[in-house]
Amino acid sequence: MVAKNANYMLFAAAADKAGCKGVMTGEGPLTVFAPNDTAFEAFIKKCGATKMTIMEDPNLEKVVKSHIVEGTFKAENLTEGTTLTTLAGTTLTVSGGAVNGSKMTKNDIKVDNAVLHAVSSVIEA
């Protein structure tokens, strides 16, 4: 779904380049907090990178995996103070309708192996 949606092409490209495509298309279930292209472009700018150089960044895999959690967590399960461990080993904490400060803008987007939540920024590893 992420790869097919024009608003999430940079996150999909990053997942592919970081070697996470298999994880994203695997059996699951997963929960993915997906930043849209606007959010990813802001992250690239903040890093002082370009779309091309960010795809070669050695930390890209950790950045992508910091948006993916094993299991299905719908919005109703993401109550205030909920903590989740990402595939990168980082912790996400739900607070005020956001995860680690990244606002959830659309919730419970169901795909074959996952539930997606659109987020307003890249969750930094």
C-alpha cells in the first residue's frame, strides 16, 4: 500500500533501499507509522541531505525500522502512555494523539499484512 500510494513514495523508496522491503511485504502482522512525502522531505532538509544522498545514509535502515512494530495496534489500542518497541529496537510512546511527537493524521489503514497510521513527521531513530 505504501509503495502504491503517491503520498508515501519517499518512505517506500527508503524502505526498499534500506533492505526493509521484505519486512514490509512479509507475512506480518505489523503496525507501520508512515510519514508522507512532505514529512520525509522535511526530514531530508533537516539532515542537510538530498533525496539521493539520504537513500545512501548508513542509518536509513534504523530510521525506517523505527516506524515499524510487530503486531497489530489499531488506534483504539494506542491509548495515552502506550509504549511500543520498533523493529529498530527503539521505543515509541503515544501521547496527545502522537507517537514520539509525530502526530497521527490518519489511523487504521488496513492492508494485507499490516495496519498503517499516517504520521506528520519522520520518527528519528
